[in-house]
Amino acid sequence: MTREDRQNRLAAELECLHALKKTSSVFDFESVGEAPDRYTLLFRGKGVAQDTSSESEIEYVELHRVELRLPYSFPQRPPDIRWTTPLFHPNVSFSGFINVKDIGLPWEQDLGLDVVCERLWDVARLAYMNLESAANYSAKNWFEDECHLPLPVDPRPLRDKNAPSGSNVIRYERKGARRVSLPETGPAQDVLFIGEDTPTPELPVARRVPLRRPPPNDDDLFYIGDD
């Protein structure tokens, strides 16, 4: 890829994120320049986090900040992604790093940053987990054995301004491909399973709210994994 081709691709990704922002009450971003290769992505909505002590309680968090860097070899190589606000998730390491393959996005050159952002929001709100590729085993064990939360903890898709009220359909698209609506799994189920074979289609202050655990017989837990 020539330098001009790379600059054109970077400019196109910026335009794509501006378009995404217009469709979302959840998403915002910061960047510098007309063809940036570094972004700060912001997602305003519910997730869960745990303080550094493994004995501390799991808490709700309502602001997620993610640093995204496009390496010189982008788009041949995927973005480098690091969560900089606390998030308790099996596929987010303690240092915040994420491998896009571990969150169900095997990298291809035509995959746009808007698709990456949609998946990152699904990670934040616990609509997506891959327990077979865990980077945080403490979170993996908690979600397997202790979690009684109804998932996802935030029901909104990223493009919520265009979504029907109450819809949990998550939409993805690749550049040059038609948009695909993934099927809903049933009226009583709030989690859309996404696996490796699924088709790709002033900042506020983060506020922590202690979780109130549901009673042990709560049956709203949905296990999310490749199987």
C-alpha cells in the first residue's frame, strides 16, 4: 500500500466514525488531524468493573474509554486496542489490551473501524464474551460460576438512534457489502450470541454504582461462549 493509499484509507475511516457518531447516543471519539491514526473512543453506557483487589465487589461503570492506534501496516494489520477505564470482562486483560480475534473479529483489510466499535460496545455491555479465549481468568471464572446478572447489562445497540424501541438486534457490515441483520433469538432473551462464524455485517465523570446481586435462584443468566 502506498503512502497515498494509506492516507486515503485513514481519511475514509475518520469519515466513517463521524457517520457512526450521528447514529448513536452511546458513542463519541476524539482524534487529531484529517487522516488520524490514533483515536480515543468513548462509550457511555453500563458495564461492570472490579477494583485491583480480587476481593473487591463487582460494580457498574457508566463510561468506557478505549485507545485505538492504527499501525503503519494498517489495514494489513488490525488496530492496536487498549481499554483505559476499568472493565471486568474475560477478553480484556488486566492491562486493558484486546486482541480483535479474541472478540470474534478475525481481521480482514476491508473491516471498518465502525464494525470494530460496534463489537467493542458489545464487549463493554457484556453482549459478547468468548470464554474459550480468556485473557482475564478471574473474570472468566466469575461469569461461569458466580454471575447472576441479566445480560447484556445495557440493552442498547451502538446505532441506537436508528434502532426500533426495545430492539437488541446488533448490525454489522463490511465495506462494500450489504448490511446484515442478525436474527434475534427469541422475545424473552436479551443476549444475542455472536461467535466466530457470525456474519460481519466536556467528558462526563465515570460513576460507579455498587451492584446488588440478584437472589441465587435468579434464572436470567445467559452463558455466552463459542459453544
